[in-house]
Amino acid sequence: MAAQKWVLTGTGDGMVEMEEDDYGVALSSNADTEFDRIIGHIEDIIMDDRFQWLQRTFMDKYYLEFEDTEENKLSYTSIFSEYIDLLEKYIEQQLLERIPGFSMGAFTTSLQQHKDEIAGDIFDMLLTFTDFIAFKEMFLDYRAEKEGRSLDLSSGLVVTSLSKSSSSTSSLNNFRHFQ
């Protein structure tokens, strides 16, 4: 939606010029506001202990089934369906309790239009309901974490003193003094 603004400028000879300027006004539509409200509720739901427990329990049950290979097992299909039935339905039920008249179909359509506006973690989690590859990656990451193969950045951390060794000894002595 464009709006006009009139700019009055002095010309130096006592005359005033009037110019019309167009500029865009960012207005939030009711649909955008409703979408933001739903996303806020989804954030609350997925951070809730009950959702976390449901997801973790489900993943604990099936993570050993998933292997990091190009070929997908037939069993992945039924696990994916069960995941959707359990967690997507849980989110939908929670949203219906919080937003009377909520429609998952309408939200899914709106989600496609706003996908670039959603925080990465929320979008990634929602993607696991519609994108099998994202779902499988979630399980592979979970398995790697459970087996201690997740990315560990601690070996890359090095603490280096910026002061001379004599002052380091002095600092260490001061530290011992306070213990």
C-alpha cells in the first residue's frame, strides 16, 4: 500500500515548493498477525515439557532403526507416519485448545507463504512433518548424539594466556589467596 506525503521546501526567494512523495507503508494484515500468533503458540507448545517428552520418547524408541545410508528402509515409512500421527496431531490439538477454529490446512498454506520469516529451529521442526529427508536427518542427528558421535567443539577450544608467565604465577597466587 503506497501513501503520499507532501514535502514543503523553501526556495530561498520566499517561495515555497510543494512536492508529492510516494512511500511504502508497512502494514501488517490480519492474516500476518494471525500467522505470527500461531507461530508464537507453536513455540510455546514445542518448548513445553510434554511435547519434549513425547518427541524424545518417540526418538528413543526408533533411533537405532535409522542408518546413514542413501537407501531408505521400508520401516522408515511407518515410523514417519506414526511420528506425524503422534506429534503433528498433538500440536494441532494444542492449537485448537488455544485458538478456537484453528485449521491446520489453512495454517499449512500460510506457512508456505511465510516460510522465510520463521526462526530456523521452528521451521526445521515443522519441516519434519512434511519432508521425509528432514525427518530422517533429525533421527540421524539424534542417533549420533546418543552414540557420542555428535559434533564436539570442545577440542577446538584453547585457552592462551595473554600475559607474561611471571604475572600468571602472580595471578595464580592471588587466586589461591582468595580460596
